[in-house]
Amino acid sequence: MVPDGQPVTSTAALVGLILYSLPLSALAGYVTASIARDNSMPAVWGLAVLQLVLGIIAETSAWSMAPVWYHLVFLALLMPATLFGGRVAAQRHASRVIARA
């Protein structure tokens, strides 16, 4: 466990944090697309942009707490993970609509 206010230097811990954030971002995109249903990708894109903006704010405020590579990788993966989850939900919804027709 890392004491509050201390930098995280463990590569394993940082990779773990990134791997933890990926399914959460994908789940956020999936839930957003599921709620929006038809033409859901604009809502998912909005969420992805919002996550990126808030992520930039959070990462810049904690810039000295982790290596630069962590911040850049974390931010670079936010939007793709969210969009992936949204696409999965949109495709599932589209296949259900086609199956009912």
C-alpha cells in the first residue's frame, strides 16, 4: 500500500491501475450505448470526450505522483476503451433489432 501523497513508482502497480481502468471505461461506454439505444454512438462519443477532459484534469493535478508514461498511456486508452464498449452494445442492439424484423 502506498501512503497518501507519495508517488507511485511500482511499474506493476501502475500497469495494474491501467488494466483496472480499461474494463471500467468499456463498461461506461456499454451502459451509455445501452441506455441511448438507437443512434447511441453520439452519446458514447460525448462520454468518451468528457472522460478524456476529466482525465486530463485529474492526471495533470497528479502529474508528480506517477511517471509520465503512466499518464500518457492512461489518457491514450480512455477514449478507445469507452468507444469499444459503446460499439459492442450498439452492435448487440442492432442485431436484436434485425432478428426481430
